[in-house]
Amino acid sequence: METFGRGCLWLILGVLGLFVIAVITQSSIHIPWFIFIPAVILVFWMASKKSKK
């Protein structure tokens, strides 16, 4: 459960960061699914590695 919580936290922070960038630049950001899905997998993989230490 700790890995899931940490992964969700990093995903939320990433989305908030993209939102802030979009507001500052007054534009919209489109992330294709073939970039988004591996990014989500990478975040949870990194969170699981941090939990095992």
C-alpha cells in the first residue's frame, strides 16, 4: 500500500506541475497515451524500488 500511495503522490505532483506550466504559458498540454502509460509505469516502478530500501 505504501508503494501505491507514493506512486499516486508523484503522479499528482506531476499533474500539478504540468497544470502550473500550462497556466503560466496560457496554453494547453496534450500528452499522448504512448508517453503517458509508460510514465505511469515508471513512477510506480520507482516508488516500489524506494519502498524496498
